[in-house]
Amino acid sequence: MIGVGIIGLGHNGLGHLEAHRRVGKSEVVAVCDVNPERLKAASERYGIGTTYGSAEDLCSDPAVEAVSINTGDPFHVEPFLTALKCGKHILVEKPLANSVEGVGAIVRAARAADQHLKLAVGYILRFNPVFEEIHRLCTTGELGRIYYMEGDYVHNLLYQANQTDGHTGVNWYLQNEKPMVGGGSHPLDLLRWFSGANVREVRGFSNHVAFPRMANDDCQVALFRFDNGAVGKVAALYAPRMAMPRCHNVRIYGTKGTVERDQVAISRDEEDVHPEFKPISAQSVAGHPYDPEVEDWLDAIRTDRAPRCDLFDGANSTMATLLAVHAIITGRSVEVPEYSRS
């Protein structure tokens, strides 16, 4: 059993904690949160006696072998660097960081760290069975050469305006959240994963109409040019008056076939110009599939293999969306770097 510490006990943190218990390959030996009331509540609810108010204290605990970081988007960097310094395996929620500088600091530290540490980024949509099947269709060549892709993060998050930290009274979300990064990096990561390609250039547009209390524009749309020649579009809308669309409006266009959300049409030959759409042979899951994500990370630790979305893969998805925001603000196309261990 791998000894795990959970940092950040909001919705995602508790989701990960409960997943560890269901998966049964680890023991959550310690929890951490800057909010003492939330920390006490989680400790009592889950019977975890070892609690910490700082990431440094939790990461110094020798019983903690692996750390799950589930703090708010602007607060991933410090606990990540602390856990890495203490030699811990890490699963950090997406986005990897909320700034270009933050991603750079994490990547530099990861390159210098022990390569046997398993560092994963929580792009959880990779574990949805429908998206796993789309990934298979793309990587086996059944769709042919991928040349255009779409995905959206369309989610009514107006309720977040009333969510303040009970300890500090601060609503970081209204001041710091960037829709293309916090939400849009989900579908952008899928497009990268499906195509096996990295983003080379991005430009975009936005407006600030539907969620005026947000500091940043609540409607952000970006076009991405990938290194395999494909083009992708991602829209991030934070105040649509509707439920989330099915399968994040994913569309994949290849020379042999097309995916429309959870449907696929594959041509028999070039004369089969109107192939019939059929349901993808997998069942989509609602919400966040924490269990397979957690199990993938734990199995990576146990078997010394790479997690499905490792640190550098996740950095590439996060950085592409951060630079999309920069492109929107400046009104210019922006080149996107590629990160790897070397």
C-alpha cells in the first residue's frame, strides 16, 4: 500500500481521497488544508488522524510516499516544488499552473528531479471511456490522417461567484480564473492526446458579457495549429444558460472517418462519401472518473512506468492554453514551445 497525502480538501481533493479508498492500492495517511475548519471536517469524516496546515509539513512526513495536489489553480506551484524537493511522487490537478512562469518553474524542477518519481497531471478526461475509444480510433489509423479537431468547455459556473474561502474570505476564482486555462485545457488536452501532436501556434478572441463579475473574459475562443498540420478550435464559455453539452462537443475530422461527440462514421473507400454515423462502442461517464486516474498513477508508481499524462505532457497542454490567453490579450498569433524531459 502506497502512503498518500492529500493537499487541498475541496471538491476535487475529497474526490481523490474517496477514489484512493475505492481503488484499494494506497492508504491516505495524511491530509492538508490551509482552512482549519475544512481540515478538521475531513479528518473526522474519513478518520484520518494526521493533519497538516502546510504543504511543507505534510511533505516532510516520512509516511507520505506520494502527494495528491488539489489546491486552487493559482496555488499548485508551491506544493509541487515542495513535494518534489522531498522526493515524493506527485499527482497535481490540471491546469499544471495558472501562469507561464509557474509552468516554467515546475518543468525546470522536474527535469532536475529523480527520474523514477512518477509525476502526473490530472487531465482526467483521458479516462472517460468514450474518449479512450476515440483515442484508439485515432492512433490505430481508422480515421486516417487527422486534419481538423474541435472541443469545447461550455459550463455554467455562475454559482462560483458566491463561493468564498471560509477561512480567508477570498474568492480567488473571480480574480484569477482564466476560462481557456481552467476549463479549455480539458478539451485542448484531448485534441493533443487524440492526434499525438503538439501545438505550434495559437491565436484567439474573447468577450466579457455573460459573467461580468469575473475579472477575466468569460468567453474565450482559440485556434491552434498543430505540428502535424492539423488545426483545432477550442471554446471556453463560463456562463451559458444551458447544461454542459454532450462529450464536450468533440469533433475529429480524418481522411477516412469523422467523430461527432460519441458517434463515429468511417468510410469504406473514397466513393463512400456519406458513411453512416454509429454510436462509439463505449459508455460515456458523467462527472470526473477519479478512480481510473488514481489507479493509473498508483500503478505507474508500483510498476515504474510513465502515467497516462506525465508532467511534461501536461505542461504542453497547460502552456498552450496559457499562451492562447496571451494571444487573445495581445491580438497576435503566439508561438508555443514544446516541453520534454531533456
